[in-house]
Amino acid sequence: MTPFWRNIRFWRFAGQAIAVVLIVSSLAFLGNNLTRNLRQLGIQFGFNFLRSQAGFTIGDIPFAYKPSDSYNLALLVGLLNSLRVIIAGIVIATAIGVTAGIARLSDNWLVQKLATIYVEGLRNTPLLLQLFFWYFAVFLSLPKPEDAISLGFINFSNRGVGLFGLQLSPEFSALLAGLTIYTGTFIAEIVRGGIQSVPKGQWEAARSLGLKPGLLMRLVVFPQALRAIIPPLSNQYLNLAKNSSLAIAVGYPDLYAIASTTFNQTGRAVEVMILICATYLTISLVISSLMNLYNRSVQIIER
């Protein structure tokens, strides 16, 4: 029999066991160090403070909230506000990115150049700077509500955007515009690369059948390009979700902004940071799981 010290399976198991022990030991050391430091400061670790009265107002609320409510409800308002931006941002950024990505491959010189300028110009500009531009230079500079710019069912004023009777605050509008337009530039490049990855034979076969360019793209090329588009597209959705925390820069009360106010009032830095990290991790895992399911559905199943 082969001695155990020469058995590759033994060393694989031993390596995994050692890694687990090191990770558990590190977490135990950090937890003990944290507990000791909090004890020295006279702070008891716990989340009981979440039931205390928040005592601050929130400008953009999805449901009835008042300052006398607890921090639990205040953080829930922030979570729902973050989800509003993330979900709407993913939908709009996808539409912008797909349109710009296809436009970059257009035979029309003007359309192709405009799409190139959009992609190369905005993806190389810091997102925070773009958010400031949309908030201060665009939405706050719009006319007053009585002189609002009306385009059918949508109107623009310094109070935000009115859409089908729904009033969107300038903070929400600026954040959504900045996130979607910025993320759309990266999605456009992903779409362009995915379309170009489709073999030329598929294009030629579709043209030989007499398909028009629109049908060729929708029925033949784009479904095949999805196999190359979905994996990197998932990363952009995750980036959008995490970049939404920049809402604090334009005064939009998302989860991070309200959690920061909670930390400033209670001094519970560790607990608040744990809540923020756990929430964004959960959101990212949900997005990743849904995209992985969709990715498996568009892959070719070999028999």
C-alpha cells in the first residue's frame, strides 16, 4: 500500500482541513478582539438599539414613516429606496446598453459614431462626477413646477420628474440617470463583443434566407450572442447594485445614507456595518443566482 504521506487524496483532505482551521481561528481571534475592545469602551454588542426611536425625517419614503418610528423602520425605508434604484436601474441600463451596443455595429456612419462617443466618453468619466452633473447641473437647474417642461405624459422641473402621475424626486432622478447611463456604456461593450462572437457563417446563412437586418439580429444573432453576454452582464448588474450606495452624494436616502445617520446617532459602528454588509451581500447573491439560472437556460445542452 502507498504510504499516506505519498497519497494525493490525503494531502488534498489535509490541506482543506488546515484551511478550515485557519479560517475558524482567524474569525475567533477577530471576534474576541472586537468583544474585548467594545468592553473596554463600555459598549455592549447587540442590535437592541434598532427598536429605539429614530428621531430623524426621511425625504423620499415609499410608505408612511415619521421620526417617532424605530430605526428598524428607517432602515427598511432605506432598503426599499435602494431596491427601487437597483431594479429600475438594471432594466433601464440594459435597454440603453443593448441599444448602444447594437448601434456601435450599425452600417450608418452617424449612428455608429454617436454610439462610440457615448460609450468612450462616459465610461471613462468617474461615476461620482456624473452624479453631481445630473443633480446640480441638470435637475436642480430645471424650471419651477409651474413652468415645467412637458413631453406628453412626462414632465421635468426642479422638483423632479413627473411620470404617469407619479412624482420622482430630483435626488432619485439624478441617481437613476447617472447609474443607468454610466452602466449602460459597459453593457454596450459587452453586447457589442457578444454579437461579434457569433460566427460569420450564421450571419451569412440568415442573409441567404432573405431575413431583413432587424429579424436577422432578433431571431438569429442576438439569441446566440446571449451565451457570451450573460456572464459579464451579471458583473455589471452587481456593480450597479453596489454603486447605488453613492446615493448619499446627491442626498437620496438609500440604505447606506440612512445607516450612516443611524451610526452617527447611536455610535453602533460595528452593528451598523454588519447590517450594511449583510444586506448588500444578500442583494448581490440574489442577482448572481438569478443571472446564473438565466445563463444556464441559454447555454447549449450537449447530448
